Amino acid sequence: MSDRITSCLRSRINLLPITLLLLPLAGLTFIAAGRTGASETTAPFRDPSLPIAVRVDDLVSRMTLEEKMAQLVYASPAIERLGIPQYSWGNECLHGVAQAGVATVFPQSIGLGATWDTGLIHTVADAISDEARAKYHDALRQNKQRKYYGLTFFSPNVNIFRDPRWGRGQETYGEDPYLTSRIGVAYVQGLQGDDPQYLKVVATPKHFAAHSGPEPERHRFNAQMDERDLRETYLPAFEACIREGKAYSIMGAYSRLNGEACIASPTLLDKILRGEWGFHGYVVSDCYGIKDIMEQQHLASTLEEASAMALKAGTDLNCGTEYLSLPTALKQGRVSEADINTAVKRLMEARFRLGMFDPPEKVPYARIPFSVVDSPAHRQLSLQAARESIVLLKNDHHLLPLSKNLKSIAVVGPNAAEVKALLGNYNGTSSLAVTPLVGIRQKVSPSTKVLFAKGCEPVEPPTIATELDEAVRAAKSADVVVVALGLTGDLENEQFEIDEDGFYWGDRTAIDLPHAQEKLLEAVVATGKPTVLLLLNGGPVTTAWASAHVGAIVEAWYPGEEGGTAVADVLFGDYNPGGRLPVTVYQSVIQLPQFADYRMAGRTYRYFSGEPLYPFGYGLSFTHFQYRKLQVGADRIQANDNLRVSVEVMNSGPVAGDEVVQLYLTHLNAPVPVPIRALAGFSRVHLKPGESKMVSFNLAPRQLSVIENNGKRVELPGKFRIEVGGKQPGFRGTADATTTESLSAEVEVAGPAVPVE
């Protein structure tokens, strides 16, 4: 479906006459009419036929030192004599163009992670960058250089969701570095486009590196870990986005890492990012984070010193105003003109690669019409993404799908009719948002009576008894009850003050449902009516009581503008859910290590040895899948060899559906600490009833390597267990499981040891 949507959209764009597309942009360049001298209009930097490096050097050579320093801040001022307008570098598009008027709102990032569908993610990002380009060129046509209408985006967030209490975990793709890497690369490539000369937009993976709470401490916190955890867990997604995705920008974190401020870290920015990964783009600070080096971390005595530390370490762009102190830092000898030249050239190269200095007819992305914004095709794509993100956690006695011809259905709960529960954070503005209540009303037959009661407020205090009584009355009057509970961005989010039990400055102190909601659910179940629990949330919510007492549980995350439609499609069987958990759902907060401890011991499915409520990779279906014919290329390979693994998966059930085939590796005799198991491959496949498909994976030497105590990655002789199935192996599962047990094989890697890049 994702490929068809993209094809249709592209066909529609290509059918428009190019002359009509370019007519509104005629003469539109960054030359300020009447203010640019003749020497500048014919200068080499204006010549699109020249190499970008030559054009950048020419442009920067024409700037004064003061002009160059002024370009290194978030709101770069115009240089009118050169025809360079002002530019605002900070834009957001985690799941749609944000803060720039009406735009398509896709599921929040954690929901995108739950799709396990890299092709879909690429298509979503491609659509988002189409809307970004359309908005940018429309702003130029109106001669408005507006904030949030630029082409340089602070997305995606590829931090690891290592602890469910983190309020910004909703912005990530989950807890696994491999899953995050694959989805992150797809998102970056979808945003930046595939033109050999021009970038559609600039993607900025964030927050580099090892950032995942606590939110109240982020400006002064020191994340401490060993080299193994850093390179096995916190860096892989960033590395993949840079090396494979070719992201042209990266954002540093507020916090420190092993004592060094992340945005002034020679280790992160020079040694690893540019030295090991070969990064040639620009680094941007998190907003107003440079002052933290002085005020919160006490690593510098003055703002000039802090700015110099960041610039010399490799932070080129200041999201904020701290770099306005650079003229003084220059006079003090803390920075040199060469340091400033390096940074401004990286920034100007981004603007050249975006086509900002070229005639629009040379820039293919300037032809994207404004009609793509909030288009029917993008709304349909948002619906598809929402459907694919939904995870069926429980379905006792096949309670789902429901009949559309019920005599009556009660929809209760604070998230049933709440638009905020669709959106998450860093969201755009939807022209029409479909809540679960609306989606259900639109789905059932005209004769079905739909009752609604809010039941309670999201948290206590206060609990209004009449609301609870109303919900119970509705439940008693209905054939089936859907209880829509969970969280909203008012409860979990980026650092903000909140005074509610179970929540603290954007983070959560508890991971179960708020007490008021738990009380509502218990009261509804006590009526004896068949009950479906619908969860809308970012971070995972523990539902231990519900798992024992509710007939069906559906996890919908923050599903975007078409979330209610997608939910109704699943509830009534028009879509067979195939999403899988990108996080572990723990039984209790007691199972978690201390929040501020960044060591991975005991964290995520890779290192957690306890029994979760629902494991990473888990999800049910309305059909049944079987695995057979596991084939491993060889039972013994040499270090540095690739290994091919194939398996046949068959839909042996009654309806078509998606299965997420998952491959896990376990190092059986590693001489150093390794994960209990680690995801090493996945593929989402669609199968009709009775249909079979061979799914193949290629394991690279890096996936069979370890991090030695000296921090070096090496492939050592040893044995591995390979397990392939529709869920994480080792979980006991439930009676309503829809996937057979994983198939397994062992392979030996023979010596000698080989270093791995």
C-alpha cells in the first residue's frame, strides 16, 4: 500500500506542467532585488555549474568576520549586500511538519516504531518532506521568511527508550538499537530525498548522544557508562543515520557524557562523529544548551568560554543566542577566524545543497505543489501508518473483531473523545482529527446505539463521582464496552512543570494507569459486560490488572489525525492488526533499575532477565502464522564472512494479515558481557490465508561481533544461537497467541579474531 500511495502521489505531481509549477517561482532566488551589486550577481557562488565546495569558499570569502560569526546562530540575519536573506534553522517534523500551520499529522514516532515497516516509514518521511518543501516555497512566494517554515529539521529522535519513565520516549522508535537504526535510516532517507545533487530537506538525528532522561536533570546531568554500553546501545542508531542515511546534520544533547558536555565533547564530535564515521555535515546544539556548559555543568567560567569550547569541539550552529558572544571570545583569543570559517562553511554548504542559491527550475523539489499539504493521499497514508502501528495485546475467546451490528456499544474513558490523545508532542495542526468515539460511530451500522461517557478525568484529583456513575450506567446498557484510557502530552512530554501524582517534570514516576482510570476500568468490568481496553499513550503503560480481567487489549499509541478511524478498523475487523511492541511492557516499576543509571544492566529486553507483562516484539493477530524450513547458510563460517538465514512463514489462519518476522542472536560463549539476545533482522510481510513466503536475512560480521574491554569491536571465534519467529523467543506467551514458537539453529564462527569497523 505504501508504494502505491507514493506512486500515485508522484504521478499526480509529474502530470502537472513544469511551466505551471515554476511560474509562481519565476525569478525567485536569494538575491535581494536592488540591493545586490553587479559583482555579487555574477559571482562564482551564484553559478550552479560549479562544485559546491568552490561556491561555498567564494561566498564565505566575501563575508566579513562579523557577518560570518552572526551566521552561526539559530536565527541567522540577512546579508543584504550579498543577497542572502535571514534564515531560521530550527524546524520540527517528528511525525509531520510541526508548528507551521495545517499539515498532515502522522502517528507519533513510538507508533511508527511499532509498525516495524521501514518501507512505510520511508514513504511517511517522503510525504512529510514534500509538505515541508511546499510550505517553504509558498512562504518564499509570499516573501515571508517565517520561523518553522524552513528546510532544516530537528528530526528524527533516535535516542534509545531505555526506561519507560522517560516522558520523551514517545519521540523515539523504541528500546532496541537495531530497530531504531533501521527505522531511523529510512526516515532520514525519506526526508532528504534521493536527488544526486540536492537535498529535499536536512534531517537532524538527535540528541547525540545517550540522552533519555531524567528530564528535570537534563541540563546538568552526567550520563556515565562504559565504552561497551555506549557503543552497543547508545551510538548504533546515530552511526547508521550518518553512515547509511547520510544525514547532513546532527543535534547534540544538553547533558554531559562521562564528564564531557555533549555539545563540546572532543570524544563525541571529533573522535567518533567526524573521525570514525566520516561526518561532513554540521552539528547543532540543543536549544540554549551552550549556556548550560557554564551555568549548569560548571565546565566554563564565562559564556565566551563555553561558546569557544562548543565551537572548537565541532558544534557549528547555536540553537539559541550564546554564539553572539563569539566576537568577545575572538578578542580574548579563545577562538580563531579559522574556527569560525570551518563552521560557517558547513552551514553554507547545507544551504547550497538545499538549492537556496539556485534558480528554482534547477531544483526538482521546487516543483512540489502546495496541494500536497494536507492532501487526501497523505491523510490516507496517515491512516495506513496508524493501522500498522496498532498492537493487539490480548484477545481472549476471540472477543475481537466486534460485530458492526451490535444493538448498542458503550464508549467510555477520558481518551475516547480527546483530540490530544491522538497527537503526542511536536505535532502539527490537523485540519480534521478523528477520535476513537467518532471512528466507532462512523463504523457501526445505523441501527447500533453508541453511548458515550467520559467516566473520569485523566488523573486525580478530582474524581467526579457522577462521571463514574454515568460510565457504569452506559456499560450496563450496552452489549460491549470499549474503555479508552492512557496518557496525553499533558502528562508525559519534554521538561515541563506538572503537579500530578505519578508524574514529575515531564517524566513518570509510575508506569501503571493513573488511579482514576484504573478505578473506572474496574467499575466497568464489574458490570460483567464484554470489555475492550483501548490504550492511547506514548510510553508503555503497565496494565497488569487489565491483563487478567479484560477480554481484549489494544495498544494504539498516539495514532495521529486518523487514529480513530484506524482503531475502529481494528475493533470491527476491517483491518487485521500487525503492529509489534518496540518496547518492553514491565509488570511493575519495581522491575526497573534506578532511572538515572545509564548502565544497561537489567534494562530493556536485551539485558532484563525477569518476566515482563508483554515483551519487546510482541503482538497478536486475527489469524495464525506458522514457521518452517529454517535454513542457515552454513553451520560454521569464518570470521568476517556474511551469513544468510532464510525461513518460510505461512498464514494458516482464516483471514489475511501482516506478520513481523523477527531474527534474534544469542552469543553462547562470549568472553565479554553481551546481551541475553539481540534483534538482528526483521521483515513485515503480508500473507493471504494459506499463502507462504520465504523471508531471508543477511547477517553481517558486525552483528556477530562484540565490544572488548578496550572498547574495540572485534569478531571472535564462538557459537551463536539464531532464533527466527513472530515474537521474541523465551516468552511463555498466552493462550491467544497467534504465532508458533520460534525456530532455532546454531552456527560457529571460526578464528582467527577479526577487527570490525
